[in-house]
Amino acid sequence: MKDDRRVILETEDVIRQYHQYDAVVTAVQRASIRVFEGEFVAIIGSSGSGKSTFLHLCAGLDRPNSGTIKIRNNEITKMSPDDLGEFRGKNIGMVFQNHNLIPQFTALENILIPTLMCNRPEFSYEENLKKLITTLDIADRLHHLPSELSGGQQQRVAIARALINLPQIVFADEPTGNLDRANADEVLRLLLETKEVLGQTLIMVTHDMDIARQADRVFKMDNGFITPWHISKE
């Protein structure tokens, strides 16, 4: 039976190796997946299994030794650094576990950084900013520095920064890893809500099985290999 859904991310035989002293460590072993538009995909696995490395490869933050990675049929593995930077700015959002906010900038200034790096005249940043501020409930924190925000508030700012450019695909690397259960559930709810509002695809690395159970599909990484995985929804 033919699947008519549009593929937004496709990887084929992706390998990533590192030199560690005199040894070669293969962090990602011939990883091949397809992700469809609008999906929420979770990637699980133990520490050191290669899941974050693979996510960073897919997001264009790192380069594979071999294999191909395509986003909307654009092969990012063959792009020059400048072209890849421009492509990432227009199409990809990234949420990290540790927020990666610039400490000297206010929440609003942190959110707007991508708009300065990659101008997109075809839509209004102001309109999208208003939506994000309302959805993420951070209107009263915009002029605070990161040090004046709680961990959950910092992650909301990081989510807004990742989504300000209306990316088609959002990668999240353990976005709830440093949060307590209540804040973790809230951040997931916000990510899924903004995903629905903006019509995005969400790919998340997580250790949290409660989060993975809410995904449309789950992949598991083990020693660099990635395979489809079934998790009971109960």
C-alpha cells in the first residue's frame, strides 16, 4: 500500500566516527530513517548510544563521515557551510537540554537572535512573536535576563527562539532533562501545542518514557544502530 504522506527528513546509511586516542569510535552506524511531515518522533536509548549525535547530524550541527541526510529533499550533507547555515536558519529549529541562552541578553533579545541571523521578509516576525509569547505564557518575563528566570521559564524562552523563524522541522535534544516532572510535562505540552499551531514536525531525543509514549513513532538507538521501537501507550 502506497504511503502518500510527504517525507520531510530522510537519512540513509549515516555513519559518524570519532578518533579517541588511538581508537576509532563509531557513534552512529548506518542509520536510516524516514520522518513524515507533521509527525512527532521520539528517539530513545541509553547514554552513549548515539542518539544525540544522530540528532545533531540530522539538524546540520555536525557532518557525517558518510551517508546522506535530506530535509525536504535538500541534501544537507552536500551543502557548503554558508548554504547550510542559511538553510538551517530558514527551515530548522533546535531546542537543547541546557537552554544555551546568552546570559547578557534579555529573554526577548535571545528569542530574536535567529531573526537577525536569517532575515525572512516573507512573513511577519512580530505576528509570530505574539503567538509564541501567548502560547508559552512568557509575556511578563521578556525583559528579564536568563539568570532571573526559572529553569522552566528558560526552556520556554529557548523554545520561542527555536520557533521564531517558523521552521518546518524542530529537533529537541533532551529538552526536559533538567526539569522536574511538572515542568517536563508542561514543556512537552507547549512543544506539542506549538507544533499543532504552526504545523511543524518534531523529532525529540528523550530518556523519558512518559514523553516517548506520546510520540507518533519511536526509534531506539543502541551502539549507534537505530531501529523502530514499540512502546505500550498504557
